[in-house]
Amino acid sequence: MITRRSALILGSSAMALGGISRIAWASDEVLKQAVVDSDLIYLTPIRSDGSESRCQAEVWFVADGEDLYVVTDSSTWRAHAPRIGLDRARVWVGEEGVWTDSGGKYRSLPQLETLVNYVRAADVQERILNRFGDKYTIEWVIWGPRWRKGLADGSRVMLRYRPTAV
């Protein structure tokens, strides 16, 4: 069975095959390059007291302008956090493997603070899903139909992470 992780490993060269996003973080060239080069971001919600949540993960993403987009199961903490008012997140851009196995190395990657919200507009979802297909070409054969179905039936959500200081 092909898992998300094995598909990611198989498609690590997909970024070179197409869909390089335009990035508007001109003031931070390291971050800009990391967004172009990376297949992963690491993220965690920011609690109301400013501390990081214990919930963290590495996930696929696409960039569109300054925004980063993620599609996730609607039952995950990523999807739940904005529902309970945790609409800020810290995002690290780059690849250090599974976050739990990285020994915290992902924390040295370029990072940004973001505001998180749901993307519900069908036209925006379709545009962003097409960007995912361009970026993760090989994996998209399996994950594209699953994500489209999940967004349609509510079992998945699309999240936009917008930098707070661009």
C-alpha cells in the first residue's frame, strides 16, 4: 500500500518537474528559497498565551503569493485549532524528515508566524488543488482524488497560513 510518506519519498523530485509558485517574501531570500525548494513545512498552533502547542507536524504544502496552503483531515488538530480560536501558527520551511525523529532540527529552518483560516470557496480550493497536482505530480495520482473527495464531503479541510509580517 502506498502511504503519504512513501509517496513523498518517491516524488521528492516532483518540485523540479513543475508548478514552482511565485513567492512574495522578497525581503527574506532564505525563506523565499526554502519555500521554492521544500516539499514540506512543519507547523504548530500558537496558544493564546503565545506559547507553542505540543501538536506539531510535517505536511505537504503549496504556496500562492505570500500564503501557504495545506489540506488535512478534518479531525486533525490542525483543522481543530482554528475552530477553537487558535488562529495563529508558527511555520518552519524545509525538510528534516519526520518531526518526531528530527531531534528538533526543523526548528533551525527558516520560519514565519502566520494567521490560519479555512478556505471554503470552491474556486480557490480548485486552484490550490491544481497547484498541489503541479508540485506533487507523482503523488497526486493517489492523493488528488482523495483530497477532492474529502473536501467535497467534509472529511478534509483546506487551510491557508498567511504570514503576519510580510
